[in-house]
Amino acid sequence: MIKKAIICVDDEKLVLSSLRRELEDILGDEYYIEIALSGREALDVFNDLRTDEFDIPIIISDYIMPEMKGDELLIRFHKIDSKPIKIILSGQMTNEAIDRAMKEGNIFKFINKPWDHEKLISILCDAISSYYGQ
């Protein structure tokens, strides 16, 4: 059986806890939900998961974070591996930043904070289907 993980990145622990809980409720135990509090930590987590032979279909990142903004992080991920579906979760993002992220990082979707549960489910289902070519 293939091990599968989703990476969630946000500098706010409360947001990460809520997102992890919601993703676990939606996806059950089919996916390991890994969290990171910064872009650097997320890159380390990504490398560790790949070393452990995890498939990483989805990366969800906040936009406003210290040291590295979410669009920059997702663009870096795209340069390392273009296959994972990348989603930005934010309450504060300019149209310019969205356009840059879409072009350079191949961002799949942008989700506003606070997110709507039904919209999150819909986007996750679409992302998983897109990743696995269903």
C-alpha cells in the first residue's frame, strides 16, 4: 500500500490544528496529515516524507508567514516537484500575488480564510481527482 501525505503550512498553530482536524475528518486515515509552522520547516518535512517514500498529492499553505510567503514556498515546491497539487489558504492576498503564484507555482486553488467546510471538501476532492487522474 502506498503511503500518502498532505502537507499543511501556517505560522498559526490554531489554524493548523483546525485544518488538520478537518482534513482528518474528511479523509479518514487514508492520508497522513503533516503540519509545518514555516516555509523552511515545510521544505524539510517534504524532503523527509519523500525519503520515507510517501506520495504527497497536496500541499496547502498560508500566504502571510514570516521569512517566506506562501506563494514563494509553493513556487519552490513546484521547482522541486511539479506533481503535487498546491493550494493557498489566506485571508490577505493581492491579485498580483495570486497571479504570480498561479503562473510560477501552478497553484490549483485559492481558499479564503476563514474557509467554508463544504468548499474545502469540494476543493480537496477535485485536487485528489486531479492528482490521481480520475
